[in-house]
Amino acid sequence: MPSANSSTQAQCHALLPTAGTGSRLGGALPKQFQELAGKPMLSYAIDAFIKTPQIASIWVGVSPGFIDN
């Protein structure tokens, strides 16, 4: 049994399902790729997960037509 002072942490994995079209928002790109204050909306979620030590990996699901975005 690990001690109370153990430095091991559970590792979690983040999955961002971003395959939507964002049709209600409108625009040329789905909302996850549209910019808000100079950066794509998706990057705000990715940045938050990067800053979380328990997150071991980040997976982003996108529609095939937007893989290069």
C-alpha cells in the first residue's frame, strides 16, 4: 500500500471530441477552429489540459476533412 507521502499520481488521458461542424455558430470553419482573442477555440481546452499534471496525453478527435487544421 502506498504511503500518504507517496509522490505517485494517477495518470488520466484527455479526449476532446471536436468532430462537430459548428453550424449553429456559423462561419467558414467549425467553431473549434475559429479564433477567439487571437487563438483557435480548441487551443484553450488543450492549454488547460497541458497545465494539468495528471493528464498524461491529449487526444483530439476531428472530422477527416479537418485533420490538417
